Amino acid sequence: MRFLAVFITLVVTLCGALPARADWLRLRGTHTELLTDAGEKEGRRALNRLEQIRAIMPSSGEDSGRELRVVLFDSEKEFREYAPGQTTSGLYQSGLEYDYIVTYAGGELPRVVTHEFVHSLLHQSPAPLPRWFEEGTAELYSNAQINSKRVRIGKELEAHMNLLLARPWLTAKQLTAERPVMASDQDETESMFYAESWALMHMLNLSPNYRDHLPQFIALLAQGMDGSEAFRSAFGRDFEHALADLPGYLKKIRSVQLDIPPPAPFIVPQSEPLSEVDAELLRADILLRRGLAEKARALFEQAAKDHPDSATAQAGLGMLAMTQNRPGDARRYLEKAIQLDDKDATILFEYALLQRDAGAGNERVRELLEKVVGLNPNFGEAQLLLGVRATDDRNYDRAVAYLHDAARLLPRQSYVWNALAYAQQKVGNYPEALDAAQRAVRTASTDEQEHAAEALRDALLAQVSGKSAR
Ligand SMILES: [Zn+2]
């Protein structure tokens, strides 16, 4: 074996003129799959870091079990083909069956991958959090120092400190806006947004004047209280007042040892090689999710040509056809994909949607969706559609069971809570229905969602008070 390895190395060296295609590996962690061409060592380093951060982050509720896929490119140049701008070093994207983190190997890897991972953890929290809160928390934990003896967070981030000392700060209004107010120099405004959010979350988590009130702030946000009102009520002062405290706090800023036992090192199981076609299809899939359809198409077509037996290649062409509104082509590709592999939950789900839109019978669509959740019980959108169908069929007990799972998996979607509230109401579970309706109001992201949720909540309030008055 050893001899063979040496021999192969020699051959590769002799053929140095040929571009060597790096090997792709797959490593598995808790609800996490890491795919990389940066080598086993970098892959393990990144995965171990994620598992340690998972262990030290205050949990924001039950673990939904949603899968995360981390793609770690060896080359920054290749990463740039998928990521916008020259300043991004990692990205987080939520998807149907799993969420994605895409980044590249290098000096800043542990910090970048931690930042994106914190986004994925916060994304499972029951209510949307202010952007400054999410980015500040991601930055605060990004350079957490974890060893076998202790866990420390809050080490100074030099770039942020330098910026905060040298430049004018964003106002409270700019900081709490969904997107920072457009400025002539947008990049600089964004950098200040990250620096200031980091400093603020540092103070709210670690300063004795603030830290004990932070859980209360989070709880009030989860109850749907408006951000500035929740801030005042939890911390006993305005957001503006806290910003005014910040320069004084920064003068004596320091890291803090957390009062928690250091997490045990994560034992990363043996890596598996990823085939060349799977690596090609992985790139195509990221391109498709990033909306780079033409580049994705070229890769999917090449893979389908070279590997006519690849279900993923056919499915990719099918999903591409769906995004380009070619339902006939989409159906043909997806049917071929299912013939090749009928155990892929995403392919079956997309096919179920196509069948539904083409007017297939209820039975057929339900059968496909049930197969999807049989293969992956954490497929939130499939649980939701099954719940809605059961509601339409007046099978409310079943509907509640499906929608309960959907709400666990998609806690930030108002329409899921709304559907659950309605089904709970139908089976007569009024307190649970009211709770779900209130969550639907809190998570509404459009006026339409908000009105629908409020109407249902008010009807339930009347029903609940009518019952208790009797
Ligand atoms: Zn971020």
C-alpha cells in the first residue's frame, strides 16, 4: 500500500504539467456534512471548530435536526466564482432540505466558518432577530478561544477596534435599519455596521451592567415585542443610551472566561472520498442556488453526458428547467432521475410539486410527499404541504401532527404557524391554536401575512375568552 502511494506520487510529479484535480472528501459531524478539496486536515479543523461552537453557544431552543452542508474550497479564486464582491469570505444560504455554508481554506478559516455557523444556529430561533444582533453575535463568537481547560470569548477584533477608533459611527437609526442606510461608500458603511454590531453585542453579553438582562431581551423579542421597546424594557434604558455607553466600555474591553466546562474534542469519523462527478455536481448545485443558472447548466449537462446513470445530474437539469419555467423538460428529467434513484428526498419533493401544478390527483401527490418525509422526516416544506392537504381533507388530527413538525423545522415562517393555528382550532385545542396564531403574527414578513394572522388570532381570543367566561 505504501509502495503504491509512493509510486502514484512519483507519477503525479512526473506528469506535473497536467493540471492535477484535487480530491474531494466528505466528513460527517452532528447534522453536518463537510465537503472539501482542501485536504483532510483542513476539513477536520473546520468541522472540529463547528462542533465546539455548537457546544458552547447558548441554545436558542430545541435542536430541529435540520441538516447543514459545509463546502470548503481549497482555492479562494474558486470560491469567488460563487460569492458576490471581493470582501465576502463566507456565505450562508438556507435551502429546502439543508442549509449551506460556503467558504475557503486559509488563515481566517476558523473565524469565518464560525461566523456563518452562528447564522445557521440563530436561524433556528423562533423569531427573527435584528440584523445588528445576528451579525454582532456571529462576530462575537467568531474568535472564541476554546482549549482543553477553558472557553473565552470577546478577544479584541483589531480591524473592528481600529475602525471604531478612527471613523464616525453609525447612528442608532442606521444600526437598527434592516439594511444600513445607503452611503456614498457602501463598503465602509458595511464595515462600520459589523464593527459596531460586534462592539454592542460584546457589551450586552459581557458587561456586568447589561449581561444579566440579555436573556430577557431575547425572550421579549421571541414574544413579538417591537425591538426598541423590548430593549428598553429588558435593559432599563434606550438603545441610544446603550450606544452612548459603548465608547467608555471599549476603553476597558477585555475577553471573558465563560463559566462552562470546555467541550470535549469532537472525534471526526473517517472521511470518505467524493467521486469526481459528485464534486462536479456539488459545484453545479451551488451555482444553481446562487442563481447562476447558465454556469450551472453547463456543468449539469457535462455531468449528464459523462455519467448518464447519475440521478443527481438528471435532477439538476430538472430543477434548472423548473427555475426557467420549462415544466415539460423538468418532468422528463425528474422522471429519469427517479428511475435512476428513487431514494432522494429533494428529487421526489420537486417532482411532487410538478405533479401538483400539472393537476395530478390528490392521492398521487400525497403519496409522493409521504415518501419524502419517510426518507427525511426533517423536510419542513414537505411536512407543511402534507399538513395543508390533510386540512383540506378535513383530517385535522393528521394535519396537526404534520404542521407541528413543519413549525419545528421552519420556525420563522408565518404561513406555517398560521396553518397550524387553523388546524388546532378545528380539533378544539384553543390555547395551542392561540399560541400558534400569535407566533404567526410575530413572524409575519408581509402585510398580507400579518392581516391573516391577526384575524385568526382575534377570532381565537374571542373563542378562548368566551369559553373561560362560561
Ligand atoms: Zn454574517
